[in-house]
Amino acid sequence: MAVVVKKENRVLTVEEQSLGAYLVEGYDQVELNAEGAAYVVVTRATGGREVTLSELNTVIEEKDAITAERNDLLVENKKLKAEIAKLKKDTAADKTEK
């Protein structure tokens, strides 16, 4: 069975037995999306990839921003859970008083 691989702007159709070698060379296994207009990555390449220092720094900055946002959301979530617990307790106390 044939599979499609892509590296940068090169798209090749190769035999499934050769897929591992192409992945090591930096090709991604792809397939066309539902509209048939663009390729969607099925399996990322395992080797042969190089990224520039600026790309790496951009990804690190994005990761740091996402991690900080996640930590803020965890703190907010903890506060909201405590508030919900307090409201449930108050509601239960109000019901027992009646």
C-alpha cells in the first residue's frame, strides 16, 4: 500500500515498507484533509529535522506563557472550588434551619 510523505514543499508517494526510512530522513507522513485542499500530518518525522534558534526561542516563549497561564488558572480554579464548597455548606445550613 502506498503512503504520502512530505518534507517542506516536496510531496512523495512511497511504499509503506519505506515509510520508516523517510521518517528518519525528516519526511512527515501526511494525508489530504476532508476538503482535499491541504495536507494533514499523520505521523511526524523522527529525524533529519533542524530548527533555527529563533524558532526554538519562539516555542520556548510560547511554552512559558502557556505554563504561566495554566498556573494562574489552577489558582483561580482552586479559589472557585473553595467558594462553591462554602456556598454548598451555607445552602445546606439554610435548609436545615427551615
